Amino acid sequence: MIILLTGASGFIGRHLADTLQARGHDVIVTSRRPGHAARPGLRELEADFSRDIEPAAWLPRLVGVDVVINAVGILRESPGQRFDLLHERAPCALFAACAEAGVKLVIQLSALGADQHATSRYHLSKKAADDYLRWLGLPAVILQPSLVYGADGASATLFSTLASLPMLALPGGGRQRVQPVHVDDLCALVLAVLSAPPASVRTITVAGPQPITLRAMLAGLRAAMGLGRLHVLPMPMPLARMAASAGTLLPGGLLDAETLSMLERGNTGEVADMTALLGHAPRPLSLFITPAEAPAVRLRAQLNWLLPVLRWSIALVWIVTGIVSLGLYPVQESYALLARTGITGALAPLMLYGAALMDLAFGIGTLLLKRRRWLWLLQLGLILFYTVVISIRLPEFWLHPYGPLLKNLPMLAAIWLLYELEK
């Protein structure tokens, strides 16, 4: 078939594109920037859900198309990405164009919870598009997934990282009920729908075999990574709601008041229809991470929180060193040390305060800059320079009982590690 797939740059969309292409379908993907993430064998069309909100914008793109799959979705709004545009107005325009163009089947990737009990803007915007698609009466399947797990998914990365922490604070102790599904089962379900398309509109819950608690899900992931027992510190719900309210003000985070309310509501459903279409039950959580995958998943999960800890500790070293050098340590003693390296007179305060300000700049840059590879190189160079000068002028510091120079060695190794692993 000729299939138009929207949202192909996202986690689910990427997996769908690969699955459909492997089955021999002619896949056309939409992108705001064609060629930006092009893959062999896929045709690209320029489309922007924040702009293409009229059926006329979609009609030329549907010429010859048999099936449309909409996999566009965001969890939180950001500048230029709004629920009403991406989840409702653009999809409704696309669906209307499908009806006019005679598309044989529409598959809508919605969300479990986009129903009559929905309260969050995320669910309500998804529900609005679902309802419009039902009203059109096209042959269509509305897939409503629970949490979707895949090794390269943002949610999988988040949950694996949380599961790898030595101690984890969970709202209400993690009693909320979820029903995670593996992305491969979702893709297999789409193939099953394509093989037996319905004559009218059908809604299918996409979830794992049975509901589990959030705590049990994280414990299962931790066990699959070979990390032993999950240690949970229950967080009182009033405190969790305060944290979520604060998270609403932070861009890019996953926890805000709405996501917490969705978590509290639960994310479960009946999977009899999915099981019937697949011909087997969806895979359980215990099979999400295979023994062969476990070492790589564990390493990635641990580095996701260990590297920030290392970065913050190095930033703290620079900042505290800069503050101490600005006067907390007796200035005359600092000048005496500089004199022993040959720096005296008017050059001494310039070197002392200049180096202190540079240390502060390194520390602040380590915390705030998004691209830091060049900063790591500067830090490595400065520490090596200090080490060489002190080794020549003040060699006794190598034998000092507090090891001020010896401690440069793990510092250099830590910065080098961050340089090599910098994204």
C-alpha cells in the first residue's frame, strides 16, 4: 500500500516507518524540514501541524495514498507546539481531507484516557480529534496506547533511569496503576489492522497484558537490568502536587500538574481486541528488556544520572575555588604562594583575581552551557598548566599529606570522561 505517515520523526513514528517499510509498503513521511532526518527508501513531504490546519493544505499530499497513519503527539506544550493545533485542528483537517480524497483507511494514534472522563488538555485535545474522526464515518481505527516502551524511547529512558537510582521518591509510594506496552506490539497491531481493515470506525486499547502499579513497573525494569531490589521513599501526594506545580514552570520537564493528574487517574484498559488481532497476548513487562540488552540498558540508565552528578560536582569545585581565591583564603598567603612561582608586584593581584574569576566562569559555564566540549578542553588545559607550574616551582605539594596535586589526577580523569561522553 501507499501509506502517508505523520509524526515519523517521533519515537513511535520511527518504529512504524521501519516496520511498514520492512513489510514492503511504500511509506511517505511528513516533516517540517524535509531531508533533515531522511532515511533510505522513505519519501518525504513537507508538512507542519502547527500551520496546516485546513483540509485544502492536505489534499495535494493525499493523491494516490491508500492509508493515512497519524502519529503526531506531544506530552507538554512548548513555543510553537500547542495541543489544540497538533492534536486537534491539524489532525481534523487531515481527516477531512482523507474523506474528500477517498483514502481507504485512517489509523489515529490517540492515547489511553482520551475518553468521556478526560480532564487534562492532553487527553481532551486527543479526544476531540478522535470524536471528529468517528463523526466523519471513514473506515478508521483509533489506537489508544498506554505507556509505550522501547529502548530508544524518551519514556523508556526516563523510567529505566528512575529504576536505576539507588533510592527513588515516588508520589504516593507509586501506587498508581499503569499498563505499559512494548512498541513492537504496537507496530504489530498496526500491521494486523492493515491486513484486516474495518468497514467503519473502531477504537482499540493498546496496552500490556495486565495492569500493574507504577512501583511494580519500575521494580520490574530494575530487576531486568540486573540491579536488584527497588528502594522507594513514599512521597506524600500534597508534596508531589507542589513539586508538579513547580514543574509546570520549568520548560522541558515531564512532570507538571497535568501529567501528575493523568498518572493519578491511572492508565489501564481491556486488551481483548488487541489480543485477538495479534493472535497472542501482548508481551509482559518481564520481556521488555532481554538478557542480551540488559548491560547496555543498565549502563545508559545509570549514566543518565551519574554524569549530571559528576558535572555538578566539578562545577562546584570551580565555583568554590573561585570564591575562596577571591578572599576567603588569606590574600597575603595567596600572594606568597604566587611569589614562589615567580609572580610578584602588580602582576600578582592580576593573576590571583583573574584566575579566581576564570574559575567562577568555568563553574557557571559547566552548569549553564548546553554545548560544553570546548569548555572541558579549556578546563583540562588549565589544570594541566597549574600542575606543571606547581610541579616545577612547588614540587613539595606532590608529597603534601592532603594531596592537593594528586587530586588533580581524578579531576582530569573525570573531565576527560565528560568530554568523551558529551552529547
